[in-house]
Amino acid sequence: MKKYSLLILFFTCLTNQIFSQVLDVEQFSNKIKEMPRALLLDVRTSGEFGGGHLPKARNIDFRSEAFGQEVDKLDKSKPVLIYCLSGGRSAQAAELMRSKGFQVTELKGGYLKWTTKM
């Protein structure tokens, strides 16, 4: 049984690495340029979003009760480029969205990293 548990853990980690894409600021910026039809999603609060955000980003607050309902309204055929302040909320949101069938790419280090690198 222990052998099977280790195999499942291995394949789960491998699958997460294959399907989880986390890019640094430069790679994320390039991805935005390469994929103009992608949805750029900021999952911070509206107050954080109002204080500055990436151009053309759409804001859906991950902590909002309506987050799941708002995500369900999005087009699953469009790739999603997602970020938050430092990467924590966007990682959770990305995991949820992937479980719903979205193709999601995350910004490593979030908006904080973006503002210090750009």
C-alpha cells in the first residue's frame, strides 16, 4: 500500500508541474504580448486593484464570496494570465480555475515583483 501511495504522490507532483505554469516577470510580460486574447486576471481586492494594476487586467477578488460564480462566467477556451500581490492568492485561484478546466499561467512574485522589475 505504501508503494502505491508514493506512486500516486509522484504522479500528482509530476502532473502539477506539467500543468502548472508559473512565470517570472519577464516571461509573464512576454506571454501577455504573445497572447493578446488571453484574459489577464487580477485577483486582489478592488482597493488593491484601484491602487495600480497591469494594463487591461480584469479584477475579480479571490476573497469575495462571488469569486467562484464570476469564474464560472468566464470563457474556458481563453487562456488566463493571473496575478495577485505576491503570488499566494493567485496560486489558490489558479488551482481552483484549473480544476474547472481553465488553462492558467501565474505571475511568480505577483504585482510586487512586477513593480520592482518593470
